[in-house]
Amino acid sequence: MESPVGAQTIFNGRTMDYFGGSGYLGLQSHPAVLQAAQKALQRYGFSTATSRGGFGEHPIYAELEIAACAYFGAEKVIYYASGYLGSAILTQATNNRFEHIFIDSSAHFSLWDAAHATNLPITPFHHLRAQSLAEHLNRDLRSQERPLVLSDGVFPVSGEIAPLPDYLDLVKPRKGLVYLDDAHAVGVLGKNGRGTPEYYEIEDQSCYTSATLAKALGGFGGVIWGTAKWVDYIDQASRICAGASPPPLVVTAASAIALEVAHTSPELRQRLRERVKQARNGIRALGWELADTPVPILCLASRPGVSLERIKKNLFEQDIAIELVRSYTSTPAGGALRIAIFSTHTSEQIDRLIEAIGNSS
């Protein structure tokens, strides 16, 4: 990659229509975001070189938190170095509220790492199947134990959405919790782009989410949000929050502006949904099975008589870049072509993508 990431990106000197990665709202290269980073670097330097609290507090962190609260409609947020740490922060801070972890078998690595770090019993259930979760809860949960369910909100390769209402129906009678890694949902799903719970119109104290700013929201670092009481508790109870260095000031300044742009520009999500619908309808008409959702990840799973490698190569020769994934979490058996749609893609680019897939299948 030899240019800023966008709907057209330069790879090894070639300008290509780019359908990879996760910059769904096209904010990573937004002029206001880049300008914020430049101004912060010139005025404050790269980082504080110390933890938050005391001398480590800085106006730029406050700006980020104000922007994140506005975006998520929350009283308070925690901002930390990487979205990968979100599930670990939640499980570490609340490990007195559950005794047994049930995890989607295709959950992201970060969720598995968070689960293992608790040293509690871990039971995987069949990917996205609430019935499988119910069977394991009935069979494996001991008397008086409270369950914690861990899952992605949107899965990174398959693009599937977790059945959150079903999971909550199963765990709430057992005084359980659901934690979602909403990395690929925040910025995309829900009326305001707040992720999987908003998509299902759920507000429930049995469900909490963590997310990253590094994908649709155009910045970097992880966020957990909620009431001031809840966030203060998580912040104080997590060793990660206390001991890890915060994101650099340059990154934080850029992320704050990206959040503001995402919050004040709902047309970005609307345009993204239009492009996603166009792409899904067009590729479905070619014979590929695709669910009808607003998720900007299109997963073309392996099927008999079709060479995914050939399709990827043919598209690349036409200056269209898509990803062939074989082993990442939530990848279907046999691999899949993963196509990411951005709000900055033009309708003509989507048509060209569809035509190229049709000629290569």
C-alpha cells in the first residue's frame, strides 16, 4: 500500500479499486482527520510518555472522550490503546459477576484470549446457534453458577450478525451477561451507528460492548462506554486500564475528529447502506448466497466448481483488489472472498466489481 487508504488505493504503483480492510466510512484519510493529527504533532509532540492520571492527563484525551460520548450517547467512556483489549478489560473488571464462560466457536482471537485469562471454565457453542448455547447452558452450567456469553457482534470475515436477543433471553434468567466485541458493527449498524445492540433496539444492563475506533470510525484505539458509574467501576477495576500506556496524542487527536465527523455526517452511513445494498443485490443475482443485511462485509464462500483464487487474480488484473481469506476467525470451510464496501465507493465502482465477479465466476 503506497497511498492513503480509500476507495481507490495505490498498491505497488498501481491505482486500484480497493475492497479490502475495514475503513467502511472512509474516514482514515478524511482531510479534517489528517489536519488534526498534524496540528497535534506540531503543538504537543507525539505522546505524553506517561500513563493517564496525574501529569498524564491532557486536553486531547478530554476532547476524544467528549466526542465519543456524543457519538455513543453515553455519560462516559474509557479510551485505551487497542480495541483488541476491550473484552479483556471487561472480563477482568467484572470477574466477580460470572463463574462460567460460553463463547461462540468462531469468536475473534481477542475474545478467546480474554476468556482464557480469567482461568474460569470455558465452553464453546456452535457458531451463531442459540439452540446450541441453550443446550450447553442446561448441560454444563452448575447450580448457582452465572454465565457469561462472549461473541463478536459482527463477524469479521463472514459478516454475520450475532443473535443478541436470543442470547439475552437465555442468560438473563440465570443472572448472566453477554459481552460483545463490536469492532465491525460500531460505525455501521444501528440508526446512529452505535453497533449491534442499537441494531436490535436493545438497551439492557445484561449486555455490554467494546469496540475499536480503527475500523469504520476512522481513528485508532479501543472504547467502552456507558453510564458514569459503570465506566468508573470498569476503569478502576481493570489492571489494563491502570497499567497500559494510553494512545499517542497524535492518534487521539485524529480519532476525536473522526468521531465528530461520523457523528455529524449521518449521510456517510446512509450512502454506505446504499452501496452495500447495490453490491449485495448485484452479487446475489450472480448466484452467490448473501444475507440481506446492512453489514458492509460480503463473504463469498467456497463452492464446488469455483476457484476463489482465480476470481481474486482475475479481479486484480482488472485493478480491483479483494481479499481471499483461508484461516481467520469466522472464515467458512474452504476459505472465502471477503469484500469490504466503503461509503466512498462510487456506484460505478460497485457495478464494475459486480461485472468483474460475474465474468470471473
